[in-house]
Amino acid sequence: MSNEQISVFDIFKIGIGPSSSHTLGPWRAAQQFTNSLALKGILADVEQIKILLYGSLAKTGKGHGTDIAILLGLAGGDPVTFDVNAIDSTVAAIKETQLLKLAGKNNINFSYQEDLIFLFTESLPFHPNAVTFQAFLNGGKAISETYYSIGGGFVVKEGQNSSEKDQVELPFPVEKASELLHWCLTTGLKVSEIVMENEAAWRTETETKKGILQHYQVIKDCIYRGCHTSGFLPGGLEVARRAAKLNQRLIGEQTYSDYDSWIIAIRNGGMGFNYILDWVSCFALAVNEENAAFGRVVTAPTNGAAGVIPAVLQYFITFCDGYTEDKIIQFIACASEIGSIFKKGATISAAMGGCQAEIGVSSAMAAAALTECLGGSQRQVLMAAEIAMEHHLGLTCDPIGGLVQIPCIERNTMGAIKAITASQLALQSNPDKAKVSLDAVVNTMWETALDMNSKYKETSDGGLATNIPISLPEC
């Protein structure tokens, strides 16, 4: 079997919150299904669609917006470009008219209550996040396809091996951290430089850099928007947004109409420990409040953990003089390689591995990237990733009400702070004396994931989800 090849744009994806596995993945699956119908030449023959949601997609699907994502995907919307302000009205129109414009082309009758089925007690063996699409044609025939949302927005169609798609000749193939270190030491290249060399197998360096900066633009906009938007998050928990109030408290009454003047004002506020700590938390809160509100974010490597890397990157930009395009590209490229190692050797899906697979992985990615950008050696980069993940091992995923809000939003602040701490520890340490390797911690994370009870894997069947009394509407 061919090794899985993962690009920086597989780890980092532009999309809409609140979940990469429960929103972005199902959205992409719906798009793939309509594309499949079109390729078969039967799209215009479809009279009815039924959607069957299994496992974690069924149990926490409504809280994660799985139903909304699938409807938008079937209707031809794309998560990269769809107007987030039109989500509610579009879904409401489908429900009220009981009509769905399949792939944006032909209307079919669609009942939200009868054609979208949550199979709460059923799960498919390959992965907990499964969705089956059934299309019934006007000639009496039917077609059925099953897709698995395996975390981070990655989607696998049943019967399809994801590692065998789009194979190219990579100059530096990497499956494990030890292989990455081998290439770094034999070539003298940094982790980010190894990544850029591999990316050249898919596209030009100019195209890769442009794409990374486009992703950064989304991150930048998300942070700024989240730090300037108040109110309450949707879903019924009545969680108040905190980033805007914290931003105002830290920066004072003066308002700043653009990102650059805002960052200058933050930097001019000083370098005190508590001040910087508050800002890192503010950046992380901002992103994940946007994510919880169905805003546009960058999956990094998931939506539930989308605030960790932006918060650490913003810390680097604001307080470490990292505001250059080259440094931003270096940061994101390095982070992506660490994420791909976890994706290949373990999982980045909370439904498979608990929150260690989301916040833990994102913290490791951020720690490695920060370490390289601050001048750390290749060994120190891997050491920082190992330290960050080591102290997230066993972290469960138990979202209250199935919403990506409590404890998810605050966990991003903790993951960001741990990443910075891990980086500082690695930079002040001799990695030759380290007792634990990154590969060892990846293996341990996967073993822990396999041992973890399913009620702590994004099902809301245990932990905080069952110990906090709530009353949510059935929507």
C-alpha cells in the first residue's frame, strides 16, 4: 500500500464552523455525492434524497451543525465561499418550502423531518462519523453511497483508500518523526523547508506561498472579527462571547478600524507576563467563538481546535516581531508537517481519539512551529511538539449539549499556552538528553485513543456533558 501523502492544504483548510469532522467533513461528503451523481449522468433523474447519520454524527450532529452542513452541501454551497450570513435563511427556506435545489440545479421534494435520519444507536465499523446518502431516481432505481468524516475535514468514501489518491513523487517522504529528522539532518533543511520542497511536487513555490497567505488572511480576519463581536453564541447554552470584552478591557476605550493599527496598539501596551497571557487567551477565544457561531475559520487541524495555532501565531507576530510574510509561511508550513505525522500515526479525530486528538495535536503543531521560528534546531522543534502532546495525553472530548462551546472554547486557550510553554522548554533544553521521542508520544496517543471509552469520544455520553444540567431545544 502506498504511504499517505498529506499537503499543507490538507491539514489547513478554509471552512465554516463549528466542527471539521461534523460540519466541514459532512459538507464535503454531500458535495462529493452530488458530484458522483453528476458523473454518472443521473443528477437530473433524482426525485428524492435520504440521509442516514450514524454514530457520533447522529449523537452530536445537531449541536455541531451536521444537518445544516449537509443541506448546504447538497444544495451546491461551498464552505470556502458560502456567505456565512446566509446560512440561517437558506436552511430555513429548505425546511419551510420542503424543496431542495440539488447541486444548485434542480428542485426535489425534501422533508427535513423524514428525509434526514439520525440513527442514534447505530454505528458503522470503519469510523464513528458515518453518513449514507440514498438517491431515488424517477425510473424506480436507487443509488446509495456511504462516506466517513475521519477528522480535520478529511472524507473517505466507503471502498476507497484515501492513501492511494493523488500520488506524486515526493523528494522527502515522511511517515514518522524519525524520518523527518533524518531528512533534516542529512540535508540541513529546516522542517518548514522540507515541507516546501515536498509541496513543489504538487504546485509551484509561488502558488504554495500564495495559498498559505490566503489561509493566513482568513485567520487574521477571524481573530480581528472575533475580538470585536459581542453577544451570545447560538445553540441554546446561552454562552456569552468573551473575547470582545477582554479585548476592550486590555486595549482601552480607543477603537481601531483595521487589523494593523490594532496590532500596533496591542504591542505598544507592553511586554508584561499577565498582559501577554491575557492576549493569547483573547486570540484563542476570538477564533473559537467565531467557530461556534458558524463563522469562517481555518481548520487547524480541526475546527474544535482552530484557535490554538492562530493564537500562538498571533503571539509570535505581535510580541516576537514575527509579522513578515516569510515568517508566517514558515510557521504554517512547519506546523502542517507535525499535524500530518499525527494524522498518519494516530488520529486527528475526536470521535476516534478524544480531545487529545484535536487540542493536543494543534498544541504540538503550534509548539513546533513557534520553536522553529524562534531559531530552534530541528531536534528542538520535534522536542517541543512532543512536550506539548505529552501533556495532553488522555484528554477526553465531552462537549456539553453536543456543542463546540463548553469546554471546547476555553481548551483552545489552554492548548495555546501549553504550546508556548513547550516551545520555551525545548529552546532551553538539550534534546539529545530527552527520554521521550515524538514518535513514542504519537504511538502512545493512538494506544490511549484505542483504550478510551467511546462515551468520551465526541458523543456527549459522558464526562462534563452528563454532569452539567442543561435544557436545550430540539433544534
